Amino acid sequence: MDRTDTEPLFDSEYFLDVNTFKWSRAWDDAWSSSSGGYRVNGASLDCCDLYIDQTMLFTRRLTPGLEFRFRFTELSDKDRQETHAWLEFEKDLGAGWSAEIFGEPMYRKENADIGFGARWRRGGWEARARRLVVDWNLNARGSSTESYSLYPYTDEVSVRAPLGAWSLRLAADLDEPTRREVPDERRAFFYRRARASAELGTAEGWAPLLRYSFETQTKINSVAPGGTGVSEEARRKVHELSASARVRPGPRDELEPGAAFLLRAARTDLPGAPSGGTFYRRWEVQPYLRWRRGLSERLTSEISPSIALGENRVRHPGGSEPERYETVGEAKLGASLEVKFGTAGLLTFGGVLDADKPGKAWDGGSVKAMFLF
């Protein structure tokens, strides 16, 4: 609710910065094959903002048929800031089926979430469906005059299928249409979002991995006369496609060649000033290479050059401002040193150089840590 249109926050380097700082395949694959742990990725986006991606997963089998999980997640960037601490219980029902109940207790009861789900697993196949009731008792236990006239629900479905040595995963989640009334500001906020993704890969050979995701989102800030702020409507559609591999040319070296493709289309309308609308369209191709080399049993170096090529177009059909067209051409060089602690602890210190701006070489540092249970 704090910001309807986030597109102006994404400068020419933003999406390449985020991809440069993301997890390497080596770390991602180790995390995916573990049963739990903690990992954190903190990286400088600019002078004032830090990209943070952290997860903690703790599981404990309480009885032969009942499992408890604590799951903490945080993802913060220029688009959204989300932090959750989930308590989850899953009960086996037999024949591969299980039932889930999960939630996020909060000091203010109005902010608590609760959800239910079902899962089926057999022979490497898995299907799951969950529904989350967000702020489930705000209308009854709210501390302000705010309320929901359309209550927020999130529905999630996923399927995992073994295809020989390959694995296919399909997932989708829907934040159903939500309308929150803010009478003290004489405004109402409407929101909905849908996402879908597909992932196909194998751990054998050069371990190819292909990922695709799609997102559509609508935000509307509707302000009545005398209210706070201005009425604004923002809509966007985002396609992302990536491909990567893990190649081991020698006993101490590993290469991760890859590329990402991004396509964003968005528009913002101002009902009170029709001539002030804005259309956004942006695409980028981002090839990269990670070279990891084992220096000793405890130290691993990583060098990761990457580039972004594309275009960013901003139009104002009402003529309030001139059209802006930018060619995206960015080049980065990342470097890091990884320290290994025992068999399940990793700590990495790194930084990125802005290769296409010699006068401003330093482009931010990062710290990553991962501890597997």
C-alpha cells in the first residue's frame, strides 16, 4: 500500500545487479538437496538500499506421522519487502496423502495469518495445494478503522514430476482480489497478483537447468475528495526466462555458464489527471559466467563476469512529459572468496566492479552465508 508504481525505482543497472548477487548454482543445489538450514544473502544495491534474501528451515518429526516445521523467509528489494516466520504442522493420512496447517502469529492479532493445505507424494511424484488467509481477523480485532471489503486470500498449487534423470516442477500462486478500506485517509486500496513458474533440470552430466516465470499484478489506490494522496492505478506483466549449467573442466574448477531474459510491460494511470499516465516497456538479455576454483580444502574463489543488453522505453501518451528511450548496456565483474567450515558451513565475502564505468569501478559488496542442518 505504500507505493503503487515501483517501475521508476529500477535504474539501468538494477536487474543486472540483482541477478549478479543471486545464489550460485553450487549453493542453490546444495540448499535444495538438504533437509533444512539457514542461508542469508545481503548485497548493496546503492547507497541506501540492501538486497536481502534469507531463509531458515527447521524440521522435526514429532511422531511417526506428524512433522513440525519452522520456516523463516525474508526477501527485500526495491519492489517489495516481505518477511515471514511460519509455524507449520503436517500430518500423514496414509496412501501418500498428508494434511497441513500453518500460520504466522503476530503481536497484533490483526496481522496474524493462518492457512491449510494438502499434499500427495508417491514414487517421486508430488502434488500440493494450500490456501492462506492473510490478516484473517483484522476486521474483528483491528486496532484502527481499517477493514477489508474484499478479504485477502493466497492460493498455491504445485506439481513435481520425475522424468527419468530429469525433474519437472510446475507452480502457481494467486493473491486473490483484495480491497482494503482506509476511512481515516478517505481512500481504498485494491490489489491482486498471479504468478506461475516452470522448472526443468537434471543433476547428471553438465546439469542443465531451465526456468520460466510469469507474473501479473494490479494495484489501485482510490482516493475520495479530501482524502490523503492521489488516485493511481498500476498494472504490470513480467516474463523471466533463465538457463544455466554446471561444467567441471578439472578437479578444482567449476564453470556455470548461463543467461537470463527479462520482459516487463507496465502502465500507470492517474484517474484525476488522465494526461499524466505512463507506459513502460523493458527487455534485457543477461549472459553471465561463474568460474569457481578450489584454492584449498577451505577456500574457494569465484569470478563472475556478466552483461546486460536491451532497451527501456517510457511513454507518456497524454503528453505530460516527453518520451524516454534508453539502450541498456551494462557490464559487471563480480569476485568473491568462499570459506568453508566443516561439512555444512559456508561464508562468502564478495564485491562487484562496474566494468563499463572506469571512473566508478566499485559497485557494491555482498556477504553470503549458508549452514545446513
